[in-house]
Amino acid sequence: MTAQLSDGLDELVRAGQVSGLHAVVAVRGGQTLAEYYGAGEDFAWGDSLGVVEFGPTTLHDIRSVTKSVTGLLYGIALGEGLVPRPADSLLRWFPQFPDLAVDPQRARLTVEHALTMSLGVEWVEDVPYDSPANAEIAMEMAPDRYRYILERPILEPPGARWAYCGGATALLGQLIADGTGGSLPQYGQSALFAPLGIGSFEWMTGADGVASAASGLRLAPRDLARIGELVLAEGAWDGHRIVPADWIAAMLQPRLQTSWGAQYGYQWYIESIEGHRLVSGRGNGGQRLFVLPDLDLTAVVIAGNYDDPEQWRTPQTVLERVILPAMS
């Protein structure tokens, strides 16, 4: 199986069918089946790092896979009684905006609407992330990122429809920071990364010094795979409970359908591929954390095709043409 994975990856790379591929890690039953590291131009958010020779310890933007990690951190904090429950009013926890709380439509917002990206507000992220027309960039440029999110024009009732929204995750990040009394990276380190043995990470911040809960995390591929293994193990690691098992189940319960067909839980995608249940975190450029529970498999694909309309092809090709065939 290991040889089949390695040979398959090499063949795709030689054939030029996985453009921008930086790294692949596949782990099954706690055993690493394959690792691939390439070279290519890379960026930390918008800052060019030049051509990078990737290796096992090289940190890489995971972009919006960060959202899925934030979802895990929320679940840990919820189990500790540090954050509001999903059913709780959202604006209650942002008391600095009393003018928004008296709006009957906004008063209906709950934490769950942030977890499921169904706030019902105007939010456009389908333009490049170097443009102020992108709502996440506009949020980063706003004097108050949370007011920017919560005062967006209302388009529909909350909970009616999934609509991609980094602002929803930013709200969750603030709930975690407020509830734990520290920054999101500090809680991530103590509650998740250190227990998993992840010793090196970066969490990018905006101009206001606030860590981006939606897209700011940088991890080595091996360490991102550990997060997938944690999900496979229903929140347990090395005999210790890190995430409540009931949160893993709730987080991965399909709740709304995305615009492209997959289901969405709490900051994670859920779909089926070749008869297997697939849960995943997905990020700009081709970043993927794939978890296939019935195969006891975690696969990480890291790439550098940022803002490319065809960025999905590289990770999907690796999954469908190399990893899944090797499991049969």
C-alpha cells in the first residue's frame, strides 16, 4: 500500500497533473502510509516566501482549514463551560453593540448560526483575497471587525441557508477568546496543540493584532494530519480526552447543504465519495484535511494554487486517483 501510494504520487507529479502540489501525508490506523514533499513558490497570506523546499517540519498556510480547527476549539471550550451553547443568543455575547441587539431580525441570531455559516447577512468571498471587495478583507480593514460582521445588511432569516462566511468564524474566535480569557492562539496551544504534541505553529493576525479564526493558521502537514486522527478517534488522543466525543458527533452532523452540494456541520464539510463518508476542512489554494472514518484514514494535501479557480483539482486528483485506489 505504501509503495502504491508513493508510486502513484510520483506518476501524477511527473505527468504534471497535480500543479502546485506542495505536500501530501496519508495516515491509516496511526501509521503513516505516505509522505510527499515538493518545492514551489509559497505565500504566508499575501506575503511571498519565494520558492520553498518543503519538508516534514515546514509550516504552511492551511487557510480556511483554520475554520475547522476553530470549530474543534469551540467544542473544547464548550465542554469546559467557557463559551455559550449553540442555542444561545449571539448578540448577547457582544454587549458592546446594543444598537444591533434591538433589531428584531438580528436578535434572532444564535451561536449555531455562526457555527453553520447561516447568519443570513450579505457576505461576498468569491472574489480574490487581495481585493477589498472580498468581505473577509473588508472585515480585516474595518475599524471594528465584529461590528462589521454583525451590521451587514440582512438578506434572509438566519438559519435559512448556508452561505460561505469567514465572518461567522471570526465571531466564534472572539467567543473563545472572551470565554478563555486569552487569545485564540494561546487557547489553541494549551487545549489542542500541546496535547497533540504539536510544538510548532503560527497564527496570523490582522492589523488589530487579532488572530484570524477563519484563515490564519500555519501548520506542518504532519501536524495537520494529527488533527484529522483526533477527529477519527472521536476526540481522544494517546488515552486522553481532548475534545468531548459528543461535540465531535454534533460537529459532524449534516445541518445545511452548501452551494456546491456537500453538507455542512459545524465548520466542517460532510459528503460521500466512492461510497465512503468524507469529512473535511478546506482552504484556499488547495489545502485539504480529509478524514474518512470507515477507512480509518486521514489525508492531508497542501498546495499553492491560491485564488486559482481550478485550485480544487490538485487535492481532488490526489484523493481520487492515488489515495482511495490504494485503500481497496
